[in-house]
Amino acid sequence: MKTTILNQRAERDELMSRPYQQRHTRYDADELLQNPLIKLITGPRRVGKSVFALLMLQGKNFAYLNFDDNQLLEKWDEDLAMSALEDVYPGYDFMLLDEVQNLPGWDLWVSKLYRRGKNLVITGSNANMLSREMATVLTGRYLQIEMLPFSLEETMNWRNVSPQLEEQAAQAITLADDYMRNGGYPETIPARSITKSYLSTLFDSILLKDVAKRHKVRNTTDLYNLATYLLSNFCNPISANDLAGELGLSSVATTKKFCDYLAEPYLFFYLPRFNNKLKLMTKAPKKVYVVDNGFVQSTAFNHSENLGRLLENQVFVELLRRGYIPGQTLFYYRTRNDKEIDFVTRKGTKVEQLIQVCYDMTSEKTRKRELNALVEAAEELHCENLLVITNDQQEYIKWKNSTIKVVNIGNF
């Protein structure tokens, strides 16, 4: 056991010696580590949860166990492991448990460590870590830290491109367009040629390992067809009734269940329509979004580029990064005249901001449509904080007694 833990320490130290792009998150690492609650790092597969944990603990005295290691699992003995950790990491202040869900009975063991006052950081397969069992076992004992693919800003930093530098302006525009089309998965940013094959394989892996295997789905064909359909219809409103009919699925109940399964591993998100009456909100179709634009390009069956929808999806994921929660602080909206507002953000009980996403607003017809919808919704929702996000335009517009801010995606 001690030999295995020593080998893992060598692996940990080697990993920490590599250069990494620091993540820009809304979390303060020192503040998190000072909190005695369990730090639970969740998110889609392959977005850098383990690296984020290592960077958060850099310079700290922390013990490390990686449960994605058969040697550790085969020899596992709780008492021997704790004794070996004391020898290998004398006086450690924190414990990092990587992929801990691979350990049978991990939840009871983690609860025991917490009761003994261990300061824990945990990463793991999100489908397991976000399960209802997790919430039940560790209720009130953990802080959830969500990781998503790299943002546009992080991608710019990785590539050492600054949109503020005039000599790099053209490069920044090219990179922003590339990001919108291919997304921000860390493995694909330095090697765009692999994006399609990498994300196509990852998509299949999430469906098979995080969804089908976990939930014992026997009809994987229906599950795959549903996932592909959602991917091809990203940013569009959907309902379980329509999906069941369109795809010939066995029942509406099964369709709802499959949709929930696909949301669990952070693959898809469903955005409800804003309504002050909860009953009406739950009945309205929800809009579907995907965690990264790269999946659309690599897997979906699209016959056009859909630049407007790609930009809208990018904005949605950025709003998630900023802490907005679909159905709680983030919605879409339709006015009484059926004009759609892409995003409504809420703070407390008040509507905070109305956001339209429009790739290109140079056409007078498009401009009128987007601005009229915003002004109409502003009147209905009593909100004057109005924003349009475009690909490359910036200005302030006076429109029907309202002031509307227009920004390009790089400055959002």
C-alpha cells in the first residue's frame, strides 16, 4: 500500500511540474480551502477537474490518492492507507481524492473522513458525483465547484492573444471565430485538427459510460437518436411530447427520463420560459443547449453553419460560467406578441437584464426585429437593462425611449 502511495506521489509531483493555463473562475481558491466543507469539483468529462484541483492546492501540504489506479483499488485497506498517507505526507493539511467514485463504499468513507475533520477536495466522474445518492449522503457537507470547457477569454490567454492589442486584433477575430465553431475543450485548443474525432469519441463515451451504463439503459439506439436530435436542434424549444412523436420513442415518460439522463453529465441543459406563474412556466417548451459548440460541429447533422445559434449557445455557456442557473436565475422569454428574448437574468425576485444574441445586425430588418422584441419585453417585465450581443458590432442605440447596449462577443 505504501509503495503504491509513494508511486502516486511521484505521479502527483510530475503532474504539478507541468505548465498549465490557470482557469478563470468565480471561485477564490484560498477562500474555498479555508472552508471546512468538502470541496466537490464537478463538470463534464475531460474539462480539467483534476488539474484545477492540483492548481488549487499548489504550494499546500496535501495528501493525494488517485482511485483511477487498479493497484490502489486491488490492495485497498482503509487503515493501511491512512497510516501510509501519514508516512508519505507527514502533517498534511488537505486530502485530494481523485476519481473517488471508483472505490466501493466511497461515500461512507468520505463521510467518515469529514467527521474526523479532514479537509477534503474531491473530483470524480460527474454522473456519479451529481447523483441523488451523493446529495443524500453528503447533504449540507459539501461545496460544489463546477468546471466547464475553456471560455473564450481563457482560450485567448492560452494562445497568448490579446484583443486589446491593435497588432493582434486580426488574430483575435480569427481565434474568436474558431472558438465559436470548435469550442473550448482543453485537448482540442492546441490541436484543432483532432477536434471532430476527439469530441465525437467523447460524445459516445459520455452516452455509453455516464448515461447508458449508469442507468442500465437497454435501448441505447433510442438514447443515441435522442441525443443526436437534441444536438442538431440546439437553441430550439423542445417538449417531451414532440420528441416522443418525432423520434418514435416508446413513451413520453421514457423521453422525459432520457432527457434527464442526458442533462446529468453536463451534456445538455434545458432553459425554461420565464413566467411569474410557475404552472405556466413548467408547461411551456424548454430550449435545449449543449455544453460546448465543438460537439455541434463534430456530431450534429446540420446542413448549414447556424452561426447565430452557435453564438447564442456560446453566450448561454458563458452565463453558466458566471453562476446563472437555468430555471432559477436564467430563462428565455416570449412576449404577448410572441417575440422571443434569448435570455432573461433574474436577481432575487427582480428581472436583472434582457439579452438578445444576434450574429449580424447590419440588416435593417434584423435590427428592427431584435430591438422591437427587446423594447416590448422591457415594458412587460419592467426592465431597462437591455443588451444585444453580436459577433463584431458595438454601439449604444436609442430605440423607442429605451437605451440598448450592443457589444461584440469578445467584450461580453
